[in-house]
Amino acid sequence: MARERKSDEIIICEVSNCDNESTRSLSRKKVDKELNHSLTGSGSKVKICKEHYKEFKKATKKEKKLDSLGW
């Protein structure tokens, strides 16, 4: 069963110097490898905002394409 957050709870992006609301939760290792930003907090998952998720998608686009082709 998925854990739901309270409606009044706002979780902030874990990229340092970012005060936007987080929208995604991704693997800390993958985000740390692809984005050149320092991360706050601890744990295996990192919560990031919409803007940083978009940056992450652009950084991993080529890698995903090669994986889908079987290279």
C-alpha cells in the first residue's frame, strides 16, 4: 500500500540552494552521478523538484536511448 502524505505537508527539493517543492523521488546514486549539484539529507532516495527532474531527464536521455537499443 502506497504511503500518502498529508495535504498540508510540503517537502522541499533536496538539491542544495533550491527551495522549490519536490515532485519526484529518485535514486540518490543516479541523481548524484548525473547532476553536478550537491545534495542535502541522507538515505537511498532523494526528492527533487520539477526543474531538477527536467535537468536529470536531459542528462540521462542518451544513456536511456542506448539501453533501449541493446548497446
